[in-house]
Amino acid sequence: MRPPYLLLDVDGVLVPFPDEHGSTPATHARHDVAPTGRSTDDPVAVWLNPDHGHLLMDVIRTGLVTPVWCTSWRQDATTLIGPLLGLPTLPYVDLPRPQITTSHPNGYLWKRDHVDTWLGDAAAVWIDDDFTALDHAWARERTAHGTATLLIQPDPHDGLQSGHLTELTTWVSRLSAADAV
């Protein structure tokens, strides 16, 4: 069996959203980046936890997952965000740029249809802060039909926590053990 994909979002996962007081976790440091199409004279501020790079690399080095960016940052995740965390160049799901006013235009995360097509019948762990009940039902249905799928949903104000990666590695290890039988 090929390793499941690890689909990794940026905003709300690696870059937490400010709380009601405009604060981000004290563990995160500010970086100014210039995404594609934006001038370096007008950068975007992102707050990243340097520990995330080490934690993600520990997971990547196991070989239990194939990491892929799954974010509206697209290739900028691998050229701007990844290097700040010490991550290697990772592929990305080339998501479209939909003209939407909500991240749930059909009651579920706008990325899901594109991800579903991109994944095909591949197993996946998807870490995103913006899932709805319909996304969780989709993951259960994929799993019930033989395509193991785990959704991990960090709180968007706290972002990724070590417990999320423990959940991921435990799930993938069980999946690998079941396939070895």
C-alpha cells in the first residue's frame, strides 16, 4: 500500500487566526511574506510556530505519509511558508481560485470537491480548520467504501498542536498494521 497523503492547510492550521483581542499564540513568531502577485513592498504578515517544522518533519521522516500542501496558498506554501518552518519542498494540490463569499458555498469546505477528485482512491489524512459536518460525513463515507480518510480539525485560533500529529501517526500506524495482516 502506498502511504496515505497528508493534506496540510496553512491558514488556521499553521498560521492561527487572531482571537477576539487580536492576539495570536505566544508560541508564534511574525514573518512578512510576499505571495505570488504581491509586491515585497506590501507583504502579508503571518505568524508561525517554529516547533511546527520539527513536529512535521518527525512525521514526514517516518515515511508513513506523503505530505502535500492543500491550501489557497498553493505553490506559495512550498516557497514561502515551508522554508520558514524548515520543511522540504512539498507538492501542492493546485486548487482553483473560486469566486465565493463563504468557504462553505455548498454547506461543506469549498476545497473538498477538488481534493476528492485529486485523491481518487488514495487514503488521506487531511488537516484543515474549516470542515463542516458534511465534510466529516464525506470522510466517514470514503472510509466505509474502503478508502481510509481521517480529518483533523485544529481550532483556528490555536492552530496545529502536537496532539493532532499524535492522532495522525497513531491512525496511520494502525492503518499500516492492518494492511500488513
